[in-house]
Amino acid sequence: MRLLPSLALAASLLCAPALVGRAAAASAPTPAVMPAAAPAPASSTAATKDAFIDDLIGRMTLEEKIGQLRLISIGADMPQPQLLKELQAGRVGGTFNSVTPADNRPLQQAAVRSRLGVPIFFAYDVVHGHRTVFPISLGLASTWDMDAVERAARVSAIEASADGLDMTFAPMVDISRDPRWGRTSEGFGEDPFLVSQCARATVRGFQGTSPANRDSLMAVVKHFALYGAVEGGRDYNTVDMSPMRMFQDYLPPYRAAIDAGAGGVMIALNSINGVPATSNRWLLRDLLRKQWGFKGLTVSDHGAIDELMRHGVARDGREAAKLAIEAGADMSMHDALYLEQLPGLVKSGAVPVSVVDDAVREVLGAKYDLGLFADPYRRIGHGEQDPPDVDADSRLHRGDARDIARRSLVLLENRNQTLPLKKGGTIAVIGPLADAPIDIMGSWSAAGKAKHSVTLLQGMREALGDRGRVLHARGANLTDDPRVVEYLNFLNWDTPELVQDKRSSGDMIEEAVKAARAADVVVVAVGESRGMSHEASSRTSLALPGEQETLLKALKTTGKPLVVVLMNGRPLTVNWAKDNADAMLETWYAGTEGGHAIADVLFGDYNPSGRLPISFPRSLGQIPTYYNQLRIGRPFTPGKAPNYTSQYFEEPLEPLYPFGYGLSYTDFSVSDITLSGQALQRGGNGHLDASVTVRNTGKRDGEVVLQLYLQDVSASVVRPVKELKDFRKIALKAGESRVVSFPIDEDKLKFFNAQLEYVAEPGDFNVQIGLDAANVRQKTFVLR
């Protein structure tokens, strides 16, 4: 869905005819009890909730029911006076894209003045922060620290709820194995287990102990389902996938979020095996509700019901609305067709009113669970409580942002201990992303403001202080292609995403080289603008755009230590940098405090501990490079003749950087694996422990991520070469060692077989423990 700017609605809404003479209500305390609908009990059970909602539905007209199924985009779907009228007529269920209490309060006032007084909810895409912007989701996954992931979501909920928001369209848990896909940046990577862990942590953070809490948001997990598997990595494209792969690899993260209590599900825009998700009865009714037992709200993506006609499965709007409501799409985002077509469909008998009632029940259930029937203003508050400046820096959580951003950074290279840098001398900070406050926030930065961002240049200057000197040069534009610039600036309403330096490439590089020669070390920030890693920003290349690699090569000729800082929302093919940079740090888009966090790592005030949640390919042609590929009959084996094996003969088969990879300023060793037993019995509750001793062999304290992988040696169907099944992130002081044990039970050995049965089959299993997917120790046990 498209992100629209917040609108200052209060003044115009209060001047609408229906509210003339009631302007004082914007600041006066508002009664919690609605005009006609009895308030929900303070302490409720499922029975009281059902009774309350059934009674309310029984008093609704068909028009009011259909109104509850409309999710309106503020500023896009209708003029403000018309929105007020629709709200007072009870013909809107919720809105999104208004993000201050002053904006939202008049809308809620209009809704509770409707005949039945049903409140609306307010939603927004709070994906990786609200006003405080945390690292993008791919960066959060790089922490391999679920406490940090949960904390980022908790802070986001606190800030967003304080702005009057009830719901977020997050987490985004689509498995992404083709980095050409622009929305790779929104997700948590390529692995079902790690993404599932992040999904659970994020839902817990958003919803807290209850979505009804004043400082909680209802999580709406997206995009259901398989959106990350679009063909060719091209956004909105088709997905064709076997059921076994679907259940084994792509569905678990959605299930994890739902099991963690996510109150809603956003439906994907893609088709699945020829049926669009929005009209996919099997997906939304058979799988989601019957098999998984989901009781919450389903929401279409932006305009997706209308798009059923363009998919070619609906002849017209009437058929599109019928397909969507019958499939189980409760709420229509960016509404048109439900409003226009459902009345006639119901009156003609083409759609039973009970189908509409079922959808309305889920919308009202979400509002009940959010506590809005008890108090429609529980998050909006009253006018006298509004902050004098919603954009005040004091509303941010900078300490959390800096700490979590530091944890997300992944050290990829560090030759000759180039890092950490000394706080002294002259440092040249170069590159098109060195001073980029918009880009460092990443895509879907919610209510974050560029003026609050700490750039790399600012962070380096503040860290160095008066102990040295920082030189700065742009060095290159992010791209010199006018078509790309026009494309990326097209959807920006405030400030252009890309502002081009009008000088020639040669002049900019010459200036950068001059600064580098005058410095002791060069720190160069290269990568993508945030718009290049966004919805609808799929790429045909994973190389550094524009003249950025040319800039790197020119800086290398100076002979000065070259530290490359990557800012990007997807893996890039940075082969030259890998081979030639003295150090390279993957920072993704690190958020509001990104510049401070990066400087903390570069100067050694924080020892990097991030690990990659997604593999880096050597070339575009190597895609896909995900680590847990299925085994094959003619595998390539390093050190053996490659002829007639599965490989590309032009380059090595292994990825540029494997899944789980990351360096530290200290070193760690991992012992051989010790198993507590050689066999595990099927059908029991027992387990065996796989243990290793990990030692910090370096001179600095640091954190390490121990990763447990399992391989099913022989099964009824082809199984992956290995699968992540557990991990531990532990801190060790210099010279310290610790025994780390992973319990392995039958559940860790289960998979979906050809009949889609979730089973563990007897036989041998290899257990692997190591520091990344490619660097492991191995031992074998048997399941009997």
C-alpha cells in the first residue's frame, strides 16, 4: 500500500456543518459511553464479547454493516467534509494515515455521533518505528536478538498509541529469497525459523499484554501469503509454488505471528497458483480460519479488490466484490466496490447477508479487543492532553534507537584490524549517503522526520570531537540516470527523495580524492537511496548504482585505509569492495540514531555483533542463494571435479557472504559437538542436548551468535541441505569460555511431507553448530 502524508484535519473537520457550534468538543472531556450501543464490560469474556457484538449487528441496517467494512485512506479516498458525513452516517469502519490526536479526535467524534455510535479505529504502517525510527526490519533481524526486536516494537507502540493510533499494518513477515524484490527491506530475511522468531517478538512488542492497553497497538501481520516469492523478484507479480514448499518454508512466519496473538491479517496482492490472495477461499477460509483457527480481522491491501478485475478473475466490480467477501476479505482498504456492490449483491441473494455479518463481526471484534467500545478515546485522549509540538525531539526514544541500531550492524570485512578507528587525526567521510538524513531512516519510516536523523557525517564529527578533523565530500550521486531520479521522486509529497549534485561525475570524484589524500583514513558511505529498496522498487541489478564503484576505485588509489559503510535495503553484489576494502560494515538503514550507532562501531565504542539474516550473492545470475536449498542428485562438492555437477562454471558456487555471517573485533572458537545421547525415541517427550564450548579467544569482550542447524539425512521427500532450528546470542569477556547447550526434541525434526502431514520420520540426522551457515561443526544421531 502507498504511504500518504499526515493531514492536519482538525480545523476543517470542526468547521463542517454537522459540527457547527461544537468546536469546544475538541478539547473538552468526551464521555466514554456511546449514544446507542452499550459500552463493553470492563472485564469481558468471549461470551460477553460475542453477545455484545451479536446484539449490535442485530440493530444494524445493511448500509451500516457495509460501512463497517470500509477502511478509508485519509487524504486519498474522499474530501474531508464528505468523510465527516460518512462517519456520522455510520458508513466507515476505520481510517489510516492520520497520525496525531488532533487529526483523529474530530473523526472519532463524528463516528460516535452516528446512529449506533460505533467508534472507528485508526491505523498506520508502523513497521520499524513511529517517530523514533529504528533499523529497517532486515536490520532488526540482523541483531539476532529477540529482546531488541521486541523492544523496538514496544517503543513503536508507545509512540504510535500516544498519537491516537490503534492498529499497525505490521509485522511484514514475507520470506524473501530474491533480493531484486524491493520489499526485501521490509521483511526479516530468508529463513523460516529466524523470521518466525522475529514475527513473534514484534507482535508481543506491539500488543503488549493486551491490544486493549492504552499503549498497545493491534498487530496486522502481512502480507498473507507468499508475497516475498513473486516471480523474478518483481513486485505484485505472480507466485506459483508447490504446497509442500509453501507449508514448509513460506507459511510458518504468518502462523507464528497469529499464534503470538496478532489481531489482524493483511491479504497479499499477488496471486497464488493462479488465484489472487484477495479472492482465495482456500487461503482465507480453509487454511487461515479452519486449519489455523484464526479469529481476527482480515484486511485487503490497498485497492486489491478492484484489482481482481485486472488479475482477470472478475468480469466487473460486482463479481470482484462477490469473490472477495465470499473468500473472506473482511475489510476493503481504499474502499469502493464493497460500498457500491454489496447492497445489490445482498438484496438479490447473490451474497447471503450472513456472509456480510461474519465480516462485520470481525471488524467489531477488533474494535472490542482494542477497548474502543469501552472508551473510543482511550488512545486519542482529550484536547488538553495533546503535546504542544507533536514533532518535538523530546517525544523520541533516542537511547533505545541507538542501542538497537548498534546491535544491527554487521561487520563484513576487517583486514589488518583497520577497525576500530582511532579517535584522532584526519578522517575523510565521503559518499552520497554520508550526509543523507532521509535515506538513513529507510522505507516505511512512519511519522519519522529527517530533521531528527543523525547522519553518518554528524555521528563521526560528534564522536571525534576536538580530537581530530573530519573532511567531507559527496563523491558521487546515487544515480545519474534521469529516469530513475524521476521515478524515485514521483511519489514524494514533501521533499524529493533524490537531490542531484549538478557537477560532473569527474569533478565530484576529484574532490573526494583530494579529501582522501589529505586524510589518514577514508570512510565512504555507498549503497541505495531508501526509495530504491521500497515497494514497487524491484531492480534488475544488485550492483552499486551509478558511479559509486568508480568512486571506491578512485579512493583506493590514494593508498589510504578504505572503510566502506554500506546503506541498503537488500543484499548487493559488492565483490570489488569485498576484495579491496580494508573494512566493510553493513548498516542497512539504521534509523534515527544511525549516525551515532555507526560511529560507535567504527570507533570501537561498541563491538559489532550483528549477523546476516539473508545471503549475499556474488552475482545476479547466482540468485537464488538462500542457504537451506533442497538437496539434489548431482551436488557440487568443493575440491572435487565440477563436471556434471550443479554449479555455475564462471564463478564459485558459494555466496559472497553466507546466511548468519558476521565478524567481531574479537575472535571466537567453537569446540566439537557433544551429544547427551546417540538416539531419540519417536512419540515420546524426551530430548537430547547438543553442546559446544565457545571461547572468546581475542582481547576484547564481545557477543557471538551460536547457530544450530539440522539435516535430515534421508526422508520420504527431498529435504534441505540444512535448516536453522535454534540460536543463542551470548556475551563473553575476553578469554572467557562457556558451554552452550541446545535441546533437540522430536518437534525440531518435523516437516511437511508429500501429503502435507507434519511428521518426523525415523533415521539419521546431522546436527550442526557454528558461527554461520557455512562454518559449522557436525555430529550425527538417530531418531528411532
